[in-house]
Amino acid sequence: MKKPLVMLGVVAAGALAVKLWIGAGVDDRSASEPGLILDRVWVDHLPSGDRDTVNAFAAVTREPIGIFQSTSQWKGSYELFQYEASGAELRVVFPQTGDKEKVRARAWSCKERGMDFCLELAGSSRGVKRYHSRKGWELGTSALAAQAIARVEAIVGAAGSASTP
């Protein structure tokens, strides 16, 4: 049986791949830049079991689109958005509802919960306020849709296997 985060990766990458070719930077806590925020898979935590719901966030630059997702191995939901980035602010539009939000994002290097990076989002009615990511969870700019799906599966599969007994 696949790990819970593999489902998250497949759905998130699949939804994003419908509209784009996928595209990391480094940042620190004092001066957040979109380079770390964008083109990376973010999760609120690693799953503790197959019914544990994980929240994910990703926003890619190639075609400015992103996703908020909440899923376990058995059930999930997502909402795609389009955005414009201006520094650490994302002007987000949710096409399904027409809702518009200004989301302030702050990302920095951290060592929390076995992760390498922290992300705080303020001003969004979707998702959670704090996410984490690891080195190697970047989404490459030259990846084709199928390669992007395989990349996310590898990222979240490795993360999920660490949390399964």
C-alpha cells in the first residue's frame, strides 16, 4: 500500500500539471523572498497514519498557479488558484469562486519537525497558517508533467516512509 503522502503528491502534482510545466531559491528569516516560497512542496506535517489529514501548499512560477490541498490516504480535497507575486505578497484569485485575497508569505531556514524550511501564510482563508518543507522538495522548471508527478511522488514517498512504523 502506498504511503499517505504519495496520494497527496499525485493529486497535487496532477492538478498542477493540467495547466503547466513545473519551476527554488534560498532565503532566511529576516528577509523572505518568493524564491523560497515558490516552486516547492510545503506540508503542515508528515502523516502519522493512513487517516491522518495532511495540508499541502504549492505555488509554481512557470504559469503562476498554485494549490491548497487537504488529504489523507483515503479522502481529500483541493482548490487551485492563480496569483501575482510582489515580493512576499501573493495576490491570489480562486477561479472557481472568484474570491480574491492578498496573502503575505514569510519563509526561512529552520530546523523544526525534521524539516529544513518554515513558511507562514497570513491573509488566506484556505489552508493552514504554517507549513514546512525539506531540501530536495523543489519542483524543477524543466520537468514535463509526467516527470513532475514522479518527482513529487518521490519526495512525499520518502517523507511518508519515515513516518510509517
